[in-house]
Amino acid sequence: NFKTDAPYPFSFRPDRHVAPPDFFRVLRDWYGGTPYDMTQGPAAGPYGSPNRYAAGVGELQVKGNWERPIDLFRSTYTFVVQASAAAPAPLRAVLWFGPHAAHGTCYVPIPSGSLAVPEPYRAARQGTLDRGSAFWAFRYVENIANLKFSYMIKGVQDSQTAWEARGRQAVQQWHTISDPEQLTAAVRGHAAHVLAAWWQLADLLMVTYADGYITSPHGGNDASQATGYPAWWLKDVGYPQGPPPPAPGVADGQSS
């Protein structure tokens, strides 16, 4: 009984030093590389999406359940808190905050010494698309990437790696800032750069993967490559059998 038996310890000492990126990877986990990998199999679709959407009319007719990843597509936010007694007082606690789903977000550092949370990280309404909202930037990218997940997630992960590394560099640079107003401005500036980068990423994903192609610019010409579908999926949906034959009477121009 997980509620009363407490089978897991409250805490334990890791085998090696752990840092924020280690926790980011946990929050982004969909059990990849295990028998429970949610990007594999028919339920993931032809492009390996780990998302399983909430129950609707179909689930009322077919009883069952989906596996639930740690990295849940409908998350409002996830975060990691980094504490360091050796850091200057304004940076002894740093909140790495990621609006929306972990696999589409970028974790941005907000130290406890900042006088305010950057405005884009305070605005989030599901019913109104707001390009000034970090929640919407990450939500937009995640939903676009889900259209062709196995292709697009690589670009998202590259951006996450690059910008989260910049975030760690920024934290180190902020160690030299003693003025709270200056620190707050620096935090705000980094957050603004991430926000702009994610809207640019959304546009790049759309241009690159629109209409089922991979398009890349080559000088004055754009080259598009068709990607089609994976072989296993084509077999599962009956592709080798081709389209069904015409209904009786259609082939000879008759109709009922």
C-alpha cells in the first residue's frame, strides 16, 4: 500500500553529483528505451507521439486505460529548485521554471533574489492565445511538434539543450551582481530571449515540416523531401492492399 507502507525512502544520496539537467531529463521522461516506451507501437501513431489524450466519446464505448508518462502533455508547468549554500545570497535558491509540458518547454532560471518574476511567466490563459506568454510559446511548439513527433522533437531538444546551457551560464554571470534591480533586469532579459527563440522555433518547425515534407532552403531555391510513413505502420493500416474496390455500380457509372 503506497499510502501507508512507505516503501520508498524520503531521500537518498546519489552515486554522483547531480545538476538541474539531470532533473530536466526525468521530468521529460516517457520511458524511452524500456518496454513501456510510449513513443513505440500503434498507440503512438506513425510518428511516435508519447501523448495520450483525455477520454472522449470513444472511451465511453471502449473501456480501458493508457499508460501515463512522467512527461504529461497537459501539464500547466514543471520546475526544479536548485539550492546552493556556497552561492551569493540572491542565488542560493534558483527556480528553474518550465511552463506547459516538459518535452516542449525550456527551463528558465529565476533566482530568489530577483524582485519579480518576468511578465511572460506570469501570463497563462488556455482560452486566449497570447504571444507575450511563455506558456503559449511552449504550448504552441509542443502541439506543432506532436504532428510529426519523431522528426520535430529533435529540433525542440536541440533548442532546449542550447538555451538551458545559456541559462546555466547566465546564473554563473549573475553571481557578480549585487544590485537587486540589476539582477531582476538580467533575469527578465534572459527570459525574453527564450520567449523570442521559442516563437522562432515554432515558425521554423512549421516551415520545415509543412504538408508532410522536410523543406530546407538552398540558395534561391527550396528543396523538399517527402518522408512518407514507417513501413510497420503502412502494413498495420492495410497499405499493401491498396484502396478498396469501387462500390457496386460505381465502376460502370451507375448509382443507386
